[in-house]
Amino acid sequence: MRGEFGYYGSPVLLYLAGVLACVATYLYTRHRTWTLPQVPARPRPWIAILLAISFGIWLCSGKMREVISNYLIQISSSDIIPALSIYTKRFLNHEQVYTPFTDELGYFALPTYLPATWLPYLLPEWLRFDYRWMSSLLLLLGFGAYVAIVARLPKSARYTFLLTFLPFAFTYAIIRTDASIFGFTVESMIVGYYFLLVAGILLRSWPLQVLGLLLCLLSRFSLAIWLPLYFLLVFFQESKQRAFLMAGAVLVGVLALYIVPFMSQDWGLFFRVQAAYTDVAVGEWRHLNDQGLPYHLYNGVGLGNFFFRFADGELVDRIRLLKTVHIALLLLLTAAAGVIYWRQRLLRTDYRIYAVLVLKLYLITFYAFLQVPYSYLASVGMFLSLFLLLLVEGSGPGALVENKHGC
């Protein structure tokens, strides 16, 4: 129903739907215990899980084959995958990866993709298979982490089948609705990264959390403002040692995978890239649809069109205002979330549930107020809604309280 409620009503309703989902889940789960038992009350229904996964892979892989055959990779349609191939070719040829693009794309551009966005595609570049299959495999990996949580919920075989199949059904629905998300982009990879992170949080697996945090941070800096809140939750609610261990591991990973091998080659590149985003936004705000309106601002998923229509000044002034509001909202949201959690009376909401809910709310706010709200970006926050179901299913007045070791 994207766009069904007008240029201004549709993105507002979409955003409010996400906010309502987070608030409703919070109200349901607060003051309830939440547990993922090591040994469920009934045997795990492995047959139901395997059937759901097999059916889901069969269903979605068929649609992906159609998408790959129908969406040809060419710069005139989208420069995402062509740009990724430049990064991988440079790396495999032992060239400096982060130098400006000139002739490769047909226009001058700064290299903006972080390492976790392009490093996975060394494999398809080396083995000569389509990049979009690689992004689908990473999405499937994230689904596997999601299923690991489902498998620990004490549910019937029928209900377990339904919960396991939901991510595949959602993927199929998105492909049917907007196939370009899977045809021209590799956003499914980013969804897979966030699934690994959220599963690591809920399973209380610190290695999986570190891996998820590194993949999410080194693909985009989207969750950078949320991250201190999460470390504080771990510090006060679980273990000071665990918080320092994870923070140190993430810092070492960022140094080893980005700053030392790539950023150190040109310390000013990072800041030039950040400044260039405004120039890119100006160009996109001048990219008009058939109605003479900015194409990506009036696609039904972002709130930037309000700033285009109602803010004063030149385009660049309105974009800077949107950027200021964007950052201010994210800071306010995370600060308010911290205060609300601290002021909760016992029994406090399980910090893992709270962290996931705030992350979901943070991401839909982040992408709703982007300078250029590309439709494929909104899919990340939407996919995370699947975890809200697991939060509800794992909580209840009769649940057992877990100790700090997850028992």
C-alpha cells in the first residue's frame, strides 16, 4: 500500500506503524520475564523447521532467478553493483581500493562503501558468479540465526513451522512488491548482517554480537549513535567485563579491517566523503519524477519531502536542516531510551528485549529522515519487525527468569 495515502500521508503512516509496533511490543513485554531455555519444554520440531527452510529456499530462489534474469546490471540503471565490482577488482589486483572513481563509472565519484559492503564480493568476483546470489546467501545466513532462536522457543511443530517460514514469506512478498530491491541492490546482505546482530543479542552470544556489530558498522555507520546505549545496557545489566570485552573487540576489528589497511592511506578521504553526501543529495533532490517532484523524496517511504515542500531557503539549506534534525532525533531517541530504562521499576524489561526494540525504532527513524530515502533502505527496518514476534512469543507471566549465563 506504499503511496496509497498520498505523498505526505503515506510515509507518515509507514513510520507511525513502525513506532506503534515497537511501543506495543514494549508495553506487552515490560515487567515480564523472557527466556530462551537451553532445553525446551518439548523436543525441538526439527522436521517442521527443515520443511519450512526447504520450502522457503525453493520459493525465494525461484523468484531470485527471475529477478536476476530480468534486471540486467548496467550503470544506467543502478551503479551499486558496478561500483562494488570496482572495489573487488582493485583489491584482487593489489591496487589502492579507496581512490576516486573516474573512468570506471563514467563520472567522478568518491569511494563511499565501507569494507563489509564489498569484501564479501571477492568470492563471486573470483568464482565468477552473480553478486546478487552472494547477497542472498548472506541474507540466508541471517535467517539461520533467526531460526536458531525459533528452535529454542517451546512451541508446537505447526507454530514453529510458521515462525521459521515467515522470513522467507516476507522476502517473497518484497520481491513481488519491489523486485528492484533484489535486482539492483545488495540490501539483503545488510538485512542479513542485522539479523546476525539481533540474534547474537537475544542468544547472549558475545562472539556473534561482535561479528554482527562489526558487519553492521563496517557496512554503514547507521547504528553508531545506538551503540553506546547498548554497551551501557550490557555494562550495567549483564557484566562490566563483557561490555569492555565486546567494545575492545569491536574497536580492534574496526582498526584491523578499515582504519589501518584503508583509511590510513588517505586520512582526509573519510571527511571528504561525508561532505560529498550533501552534494549527492542535492543531485537527487533535482532528480524529478513525471509530476515534477523529487523522485526519491516522493516514493512513499521517507519524510524528507516535508523539508523539500515546507522548509525555507535553497535546496542545500533545506538538506542541511534535514540533516540537523536527523542527527538531533537520533541523539534524543537514544538518550530518552536510556533515561526510560533507568527509571523503570523492577521487574525491569529484559535488557536484550529493550536493546532490540530501541534498535528497531532507531533504524526506522534513521531511514525515515535520511537526506535521500531510497526505498530499498527502508527494507532493513521492516525485516527487523520479524524479531518483534519472537520477543512476544518468548515472554509471558509464566516464563522462567534466566541467570547471567543464559540458564
